[in-house]
Amino acid sequence: MNERSEDNVHDIKFCSPSSGAGGGVAPLPAGGGVAPLPAGGGVAPLPAGGGVAPLHGLRVLDLTRRVIKVERPGAGDDTRSWGPPFVGSESAYFLSVNRNKKSICVDLKNPRGASVIRELAAVCDVLMENFLPGKLSSLGLGFDQLTRVNPRLVFCSISGYGQTGPLSQSPGYDSIASAVSGMMHITGPEDGGPVRPGVAMTDLATGLYAHGAIMAALLQRERTGRGAHIDCNLLSSQVSCLTHIAANFLNAGQEAKRWGTAHQSIVPYQVPERTTETHRNV
């Protein structure tokens, strides 16, 4: 779900203050500049990357006026082709996490393209990205560089394993983080193997944590006048969701196991063996 490679997914999203009378995104001027965003309140995030970034960009979009999604030239976001099913030429998956966003294509490796990103960052409130740690900095678009342009910018980085550490340069995928965190270990039939949840729970959880962190950073900015760099990653987000499972081991030394639909501490709390044509949850 969360594809992370240097050249595979180049997708950035900006959220801007309230749109003008016509709405949408103004065309880029012929010289490569960015037209100023209309005055007014609101939140202006700029996310970059695929997978989780669209998910938490969607949550921020629900609370703001505009999100500008910056995709790589050519094919754009890989998830456009993640189907079937398709709605027209685009996948239902892509549409589900990118509704109401405005898209533009920018080549981040081109100096003119990098200049466009800097100009957008100067008039936006939040940047969200999930490139490999250090990639945007190597292009002159990292937190330190963009906060020189806009000290109030909230810069949210999504990664597989954090911005530092021995695994920081490893690609992050929902299913891998779900396995490493222990989520898959505790999911599945009692006498069977581990099972991946039916939806990308690790991606979803990370997007929700990022959303909350962005809201907190914006509140802090009202007090300090400065933005912040948020480090949010798949593994930490999923581990934190283990809640009492982790507490059982840390406090009682009890290792978790798979219980199928049952609960180790509450009975009844499960789907019993089927005796009719339908399953019943008790």
C-alpha cells in the first residue's frame, strides 16, 4: 500500500486557504511561478509521496478548503491504476483517498520544478510527504530548506521506520509493517497462520496519527508563531495500536497468540461455529 522508492512515487499535496470565486487551482504562469493563493483563513497542506500521504491528506482536507496534490509527470500517482474496479479510467481506490483534491504534475529533480514546490510551500500551512528520509533534502526541499522560505510551515514526514535509525532507508509497506509490529501475529484463526487484516490498517492508523499530530502542530503554531517537523512512521503507529496486547507482555510477560474471532479475556465475544446458513457474532 505504501510504496516508497526514490523514483517510483512522486506525489505532493498542498492545502491552501479559501479558494477564489472560481475555485480550483490557478494555472502555473508561463515563467514557472505560482500565482499567490487568495487571502483568508484555512489550512494549506502540501503532501508528497504515495500510500499513507493520500490517506491523511484526505483527513486534513475534510477540515480545510483546498489540497493541491503534486504528482510525478507522465503516469502520475501509481494508485490511479490500482484496479479493478475502475470508474472511467481511474481506480476506485485512487478516487476513495483523493476525493476533492486538485492535482498538478511537477518534476522535483528539475530546478524549475523544485522552484514551484518552494513557491507553493511559501504560501501553504502544511507539507505532507512520504519519500525515503533525506530524499527531499537532497533536492533542496527538506524541512530545514523550506522553513527558511516559510518559518510557519508544518512539515509532516511519513516513513516506514522513522527518519533515523538502522531501518530508516528501508521501504515501508503496510503488510510488512503489520507483520513486524506483531499485528499479523495476533490476527487469524487460533490453529492457523497469521492473517493480514482486510483493509490496510497500518496505513490507516498512520494516517490518523499524522492527522492528529498536524492538528496539534497547528495549535502550537498559534502560540509560538513557528511550524514543526513531524516524524510519523508505519511501525511505531501500528505498535502503538497493540494497546493491551503489548501491556500484557510488558507487565505480565504474557506473549500474545491468535484467537480467531474470540477474545482472550472476555467470553462470549466471538463468532461461534456456524450451525445455520449465516454467521452470528455473540
